[in-house]
Amino acid sequence: MRDQVLWRKISRIIMLLARQLEVSPQRALEIFYETRVSDRLHDPRYGLHLMSDAYILEDIIRELQNREA
């Protein structure tokens, strides 16, 4: 059950990321899985899976902005 909930959460985050970046969902999926946030979301020790989708999206955007800087 936990895996199903996590996959739904990830899909919502990917759709939010696609809208935010104005890219296709497929590209947003690629971007998502290139981030450290993705790794942390899959690791229950971080507890990131308990945070809101918007909070996680902000973390992803911040990570992407820091890459560009």
C-alpha cells in the first residue's frame, strides 16, 4: 500500500512540475528523477513523503535554481 501512495504522490508532483516549468509530463518525469529530492522522497529516513506536494515541488525548484547558479 505504501508504494501505491508514494507513486500517486510522485505523479501529482510531476504534473505540478510540468505546469510550473511549462514542459511535457514526460520531460518533468526526467527532470524529477535527476534530482536529489527524488532520491530523498524514496528514502523513508528523510520523511519527505510526509510533506505536502507543494513543499516538495518548492524543494525541486530550489534545487534546479541552485544548479543554474
